[in-house]
Amino acid sequence: MKLKISSGLFAAIFLVLIYLFWNNKLGGPSPLSAVDANPTSQDIEQWSVEHFQKEGWRIWNNNPSLDTYSRNFDSGEKRDGNLQFAPWGKDNWGLKAYGWGEGVGEKDVALSRLKAQDGKFYIKVRQEGGFYGNGTMIQGWNWGSCEDVPWHCPPPLIAGDKKIVLSLDLKIDSIDPGQWYSLTRWLMIGATFWFRSPDLPKPLVTDLGFYINRSIMFSHESASGYHYQKMVVANKTEAINCWRHYDIDLIWFINDAFRRFNIPESARKTLALQSVEMLVESKESGAAIEVGNFALYYK
């Protein structure tokens, strides 16, 4: 009887530890990482721009609605391939699907499809084998000269005292969150922004999530950058099989990142947006999304 009780108690403790680890209750990259993944409706009110009026604002990225281009693009579904497409060259978006892993170069992605059609972007990606797989639409560049990339690369946008609003339409066509027992699975649908400043030794990388398959976000500082992640919706399933529109105050998250990482205020005047992406980031998981009217408004 004692043996049975001990075994049962051990099993219960083990399950509790697994639960705490899975939900990031034992620590993790940041003590706020669980909070970052679970915003309240009051949180969302802080960064949502109600009844956004576009008059008087400028757009940083190029041609978000594709309204001057008649050519449609569809890569078709590819398996075990490393894809990079920029079908309209330096005047428009870059579409790219690729795999990657810590300490290694780009890898093949298990499954991907990229499409630009009827004024919308379509991204589908799934990755396996312990690596990450990204499907992205990107403008700008963070890792060198804009001359190195075949897509539109606008001049860096100094944030300073500007107002910046992210506006987009999103529909999640399919979700494969991965097996529940996999501790390495990861899936995020989000917008990623890279900022740099001559007054900072490393970049500020901001991920704004619309869907994740875990209950944590990995906000942390590392030797390579300030990594800020936050969910911007309370219901991560709200855009599944349904078009949703978002107008989001990007400056709110910059201010929060400055507080979070104790970034000196002197860097604010020189902080410059280098690139913007809308992406699916997957590991042992996958998703397909459609995106329309993805624009970064500023004034």
C-alpha cells in the first residue's frame, strides 16, 4: 500500500511539474512571459486605435494593397525546399519561406506556399525536424545594405516623437498547433519589427502576436538583442476562418520595451525602424494565413 501511495504521489508531483513548466510558471526567459501571452481586454484597449482615420498619415511600407499591379503570383505548394521570392522586385514586397535553427544557417522548410493575389498575401508554412520554419512578407532589411535585397527597402524610419499605427486585415485559414506532448513545438502568427539606434549596442526586435500555440511569449534580453514579444489579442482564435481588422498603436509597445529593458531614453530620438514583416513562425507545427492592407502609418 505504501508503495502504491508513493508511486501515486510521485506521479502527481511529476504531472504538476510538467504543467508548471508547460505554462511557464517556474520562471523562463522572462517573469512577464506568461503575462505577455495573455492580455486582458483592458490591456488591449491601451494599444487599440478606435475608428482610425487615415487622412493626414503617410505609409512607410510600399503598396500594401497591390493596387497598381495586375500580375498574380503563386509559388504552388513546395515540400522540402528553401524558397525566396520577390515577384515584383524592388518596388514591392518580398515573399520568402525558409527554415533556420540556432547556430546554423538557413535550412529547408518542410512545407510552404506563397501567393500574392487579388490584393492579398497568402502564406503557408510547416516545419519539422527540430528546426524553425518561417513564411514571411517583408519590407526593409536589418542585416546590411538595402542593395543586398530584391524587395522594397524604404529608408529607416526614425520613431522619435512620431505616432505609428500598424493596420492590417488578417484571416487564419488553417492551424496545425503540433502534438500537445511536444515540448519543442512553437507556432506564432505575428508582425515583427526590427529597430536600431547608434546609441544602442544591439537591436530591439518586437514581435506582436495574433496567434500562438503555447501560453508563453519569450520576451528577454540576450547578447544579440532586446527581444520583446506580446500578444495583441485576447482571443487567439478570433481570426480563424474569419477576416478581422486591426489598428494598433506601435509606439505603445516601443515605450513598454524601453521600460522593460531599461533602455536609455537618449536612444529614443535615434531609434529607427529597419524592417517590418508579417509572418508565420513554426516548429513541429504549421499554419496558413491571408493578409490584406498591411500598412504602417506614421506622422
